[in-house]
Amino acid sequence: MTSRLTDAAVAAVIATYPEDVQARVLAVRALIFRTAEHIPAVGPLTEALRWGQPSYLPATSRSGTTIRLGWNRLRPHTYSMYVHCRTNLVDAFDTLYPDVFQLIGKREIRFNTDQAIPTDELSHCIELAMTYHLTPIAPPEQLVKAGIEAGPGGVDRVAAGYRPRSPRT
């Protein structure tokens, strides 16, 4: 796992966050690297700034979608993890963990700095994002219908064409 920030631009951005947010963002960053290490198809991760935010994506495998971490000074006691808005990942997170995360739109999981990070559930969400392009995630309705349980490796994946449900508000 890469514990040291290797990208100077990423380190500079994280240094602008309040101390409590820095600690949380670095903990989620460590979880991203730890989770990716246990998925052979993912391979090494690239850490870089994308849209001004620390971002993580498989360096060579193209197995998944970019994960970004961010903080907004207008919401100083929160921080977020983002996935690409054209995936069905946030819908899947909502189906698998309806009472665990604060989900915003089609791309954001928002966390409060005064709450513990749900590491098991978040690690599973990271796994789904890092392997998103290997096989699409079953639509949330199909997960519920099939009685798929939440948890690492607990998502049935289908290669059939998926059409996302109506946009989240």
C-alpha cells in the first residue's frame, strides 16, 4: 500500500483541508489502496489530481472507474468520495447499503467528520468502482429481486446491457 503521498499536487490540495478532514480523507485514501491490493485484476493505482481533487484509478488495467476524494469549504465538516456520474454505482450503493451512506446525486457519498467511516461497506463500494469495467453491476432492482446480500463479493454481476433507472434527485 502507498501510505506516503506520491503526487505533490495531491499532497498540496489535501494540505489545504482542515486537520480533521485531512485525517479522514487520508484514511479513505489508505482504504482505497488497501482494497485495490486485494483485487488482482486492478493492479497498481494512479494517484493524481482530477477536477482539482485527489483521484485514484487503475494505472494499467482499465478495470474500473476513477474515484475522487474531496472537501468543500461551504460544508466544512463533511468530505466526499465521488465516482463517475454515468455509472450505476451510486444506485447500487443505495440498494446494498440504504441506511449506511449519505448519497448525493449519481456520483457522491458524503461523510460527516464526526462519524466513524463504515470501512467494511466503503471497502465494498471501492471494490465495485475499481472493477466496474470488468462486468457491469447488476441493476439495483435486479439485486433486490434476487435477494443479493450486501457485503464484499456479494454483488451479482451481469454482462447484459444495463439501462440505469431514472436519475436520482
